[in-house]
Amino acid sequence: VHSKETTKSMTIPQFYNYENENKKCMHNFDDTVTLFHVGKAGGGTFKRNLQINRISVNACHPRPGTCDNRKNIQKKEGHQSNSTTTTLVINVRDPVDRFVSAFRWRMAYLLSDVGSKLNASCNNPNAGNTRRACKRVEEYRKEKLLLVGKYKSDPNIFAKALCAVDDSPQHQDGASADFAELHHSMPLSEWLGFLIDPKQIAPIPDINIQNFIAVPMEKQGDGDEMLFEQHIEQLSLHLLRKRYNRGIAEDILRRKPPDDGKGKGYCKHSSVSFHNKKNTSVPSTLSPLGECCLARYLHEDYRLIQTMIGENNKTNNFAGVAPLVGAHPAIKGACSWGSQEQQMLCRSDLRSMLVRRARYLDQSLGTCSEIVTDLDD
């Protein structure tokens, strides 16, 4: 195998045992594989598992334009893209679940002692960059005023405010702008806008995305089983197999040393830092009306997920959700990677996201207020 730290060929044991100035050998895919690390969709687990498998990719987080190798896939107006990426990977979680997770994460942050620490740094001339600290104080106060003040620390109030005027009397003007202010709330359709919006696709003749890979994070049914980490392991196998061959790829993963836990501090879940028992008062689920309002607000994300299922989707136009028209053809191949079983599991997880929101996404069933009333009867 070949490593990121040396160009020499080596055996698999040599690869795992090599260490130079605390740097370990990695399978370097930085120039060809980009990971869009979508917030509140298991990105920390994703990066951690890739690290365990000694796989290095170009990760972009918290937005598409903030990438490790500073090569932006998206072409800026008047400029050529400097990206050599041929494979784009993205972690996909149900859009409604992502919103609730993002809201609870920010509430944990706001209810922690971060505010007092920022104030102390802002008012301490010996603390270093006081200007940056003071700017963060203002951002903190603004966010707290929004989530705690306006939306009463309740994701339901926020979700219902996003309802269309005709869908619910709890619609609020300005809620859409507020949504954009919530950290890690950027919709999938914005992450991938340059691949799904014909107006954005047209002026990008130099885009070189040949493979688009979705890695779903979904818990199906009432069970606790989630296939997310299995998907990541299969992705690792897929990338290594493309570089070497199946036999070598399987041998590489089979012979990896046990996890020593040293990388957990770097890749730990972002919510852990701000865990606070006070956060248990923040609802973890939405009411039917809030769920309906939010699902319809994020309707384009569900259309994107529908498109990702691809041509093999026997439930075309499922639940009143039509696939996107004019999107980059690679989108339809989001699950066309790995073994046949892996492809089936990928599509099953994506389809599950649609099934769970089906009654709300089908607008032919009436407004959110009408649907919720019917459910209560």
C-alpha cells in the first residue's frame, strides 16, 4: 500500500506500524474525494471512523466552501474551480430530525457557561484577541435573544412559525430568515445547490463530479439499530477497493489495529462540549403540527432525497414528492456504490425518511392544520 506520509510502497503491517513525529500513515484521497460534512447528521462519527480506517479525505464543514484543502468544488462567479474532486460524499439525515438536533445543540450551548467565559475574555485586555471575543459575545446574545426570547427555547414554536400562511395560523413573518441563522441548519438543497439548480449547473462546464455518494443516517421503525457506521465501513471498503482491489481492501480493514481512543478528542460529537442537564427541558420531538410545518418548509430537501434513490425507485413521486428536474445526473446514483446489498440498504434508509413524513409531504391531503385535525379525530 502507499501512504500519505511516505511515497514508499510497504506491507500492510508496515503501514499500520509506521509513525513519524506522531504522524501515522493514511490512505490519502484528499485530491479526489471530498466529504460534505453536514452538521447534526453524524459527521463527527463519520470523520472518526474514517480516521480509524486511516482514510484521509478533503472534508468541508460547516459549509460547502470551508474545506480542508481550500479547494472549493463550487465555482465562484468569473473563476474556474480549482477542485480535482471526482467523488463527492455527503452524510444524509432526515431534514426534520436535523433541525431538532441543531436546535437542541444550540440550546445546550446557550445554557452552558460559554456566555460568561466570552464576557470574561471580552473584558480582559490581557486575554489576547479581545475584538474577536467581543464579536462572539454579540453573536451569543443575538442567538439567545432569538432562540430563548422569540422561540421560548421550544423547537415546536420555531417549526410552526415556518408554516406557510395558508397552512397554519401560527405562521410568523421572518421565521425563514431566522431559520438561516440557526447553526448547522443549512438545508441539503443548499449544500448541493450547485448540482441541483439548473441555473447554477449551466455555467459550470469544468465540474468533474463523476461519483456522488450518499451515506444515510437513519433509524428505521421502533428498533434502536442504525446502519450508519456500517455504511461508513462499507464506504471505506469501497474507496480502498477502487484504489487497490477487493482482496487487498478487505485485508487492510481486517488487519487494522484496535481503536486506541486517542483521536476521540478531535472528532468527538460537537454536542458533548456543551452537555448541560438543563437542556433536558428542551423538547426532543415535534408536535404533529410542528412536524408538518417543518417537513413542508424543507420540501426541496425531501425532493432531493427522492432523487437520490435513483431510477430503481419503484415508488416514483412517492408521497407527493416529485424528484428534482434538471439536477446533475450523478445525484441519481447516490446509492449506486458498494455491493448490491449495500445499495439496497442505502435506498431503504433514504426511503424511510420519506415514509416517516409521508402524511405531511403530500399537500393534496390538505393544509397542516387540516391534517393535524384529522389525526386528532
